[in-house]
Amino acid sequence: MKLSAVALTVVAVLAVTASAAADQQIATGPVEPAPEPPPPALDIDARGPVRVGLGTSRLFDSRVLSLSFEDEIDIWRLSRGAMLGVVFGLDAQRAMESKIVDRGFLSTGFGPELALRMPRQGPLFVLSGTAAPLWQSDASATSLAGLGVSFRAEAFPFYQSLTEAVDCERGTLQTYVLSGLSGWALTRYDWLGSQGQSVAVGFSLDLGREFILPVLGAVLRSSCSGP
């Protein structure tokens, strides 16, 4: 008799527990599984920053002015927040002290880049590396003078993808101006007769967004300049 009472009590407790769990699931709705990350796929985005900065060079034993114009093209989406692409363009350094004989160079670089985006409407971080021939000019000609490699880290705090920018999701100022603003840090190692490392920091602005996006905005609907 006692065993029957104990068994009945256990069954009752289990029934109440199951009923409470069912009521809670009904109240909160079915538990949905976490969304799976999208598979790797082709997904194009692009930037064209024009950069200005200052640094120091062991190659020239001098402070240097660092100038650059590069195209960064994201091609392959690895995950929700990571894109793989290529970077190519021009990178120049010029010694700021007049005693330097070989006062600078121009590199024509190409290499890979990795773009890391925080959750939607978050900042963008870009890591890129290039290898390039170095060119120097004198009064009569421009000639191949050496070889260099570089690594750059860049941050776009107000970034918008081209799709977001065309749709003008965050207003005119952020779309046309702030989305192309970035800060960067660069390290290079160059062979130019002698060899040496240089470092530089600076800021950049994507001038393509300044001129091209307003034109797109004037002709496309759901844009900053649209109706």
C-alpha cells in the first residue's frame, strides 16, 4: 500500500512537471534552432581609399611621408563577418630630410586582403599584404630600383557596404563621407640598394564614394538623393 502511494506521488510530480514545461513552451513558443552561418559564396564589395600618413624609415634613416592609392575588392564571403579579396595599387614613400640622396620610391603592389565586419552596421577591419617592384625617377627616366613587401591594418569605423550605401540606410553624411573614412597603420620592408624597414600611420578617404555614390543616388530609388 505504501509502495502504491509512493509510486502515485512520483507519477503525480512527473505529470505536474511535464505539464508546467508544456505550458512554458506554449507561452514562449517553440525553441528555434540557431541560424546556421551562410556557406562560403561569391559576394562583391569594393573600396578605393586614398591615404596620407607620416612615419619613419630605417632604409632612408629619416622621417617619411607615406602616400597611397589602392583598390580593395572583396570577392569571396568566408562567413557572416569575413570576406577574402585582393588589393592592388600604388604606395609611395618620400624622405622628409633634404640630406637623403635617394629620397623616395613608388611601389606598384598586389596581394591578398581579409576584411572582417562586425555585426551589420558595425565597423570594418581590413588586413592586407602586398609584394611589389620599386620604381625611382630622375630628370630623364623612371627605372626599376628594387623590391618591397608591405603589411597594412586598416579600420573603417562608420563603414557601409556598397549595397547599404546605395540604399542610404544611415543618411547622407554617413553614406557619402563617413563610410569611406578610415585610419591605418603600415609596415614595409624594402630592398633598394640597401635594405630596411619602415612604419607609418595615417588616415584615408574613399574618394570614389564621394563622387560615384552621389551620382548613383541621383538615379536609383531608395537612395539618399532619391524621392
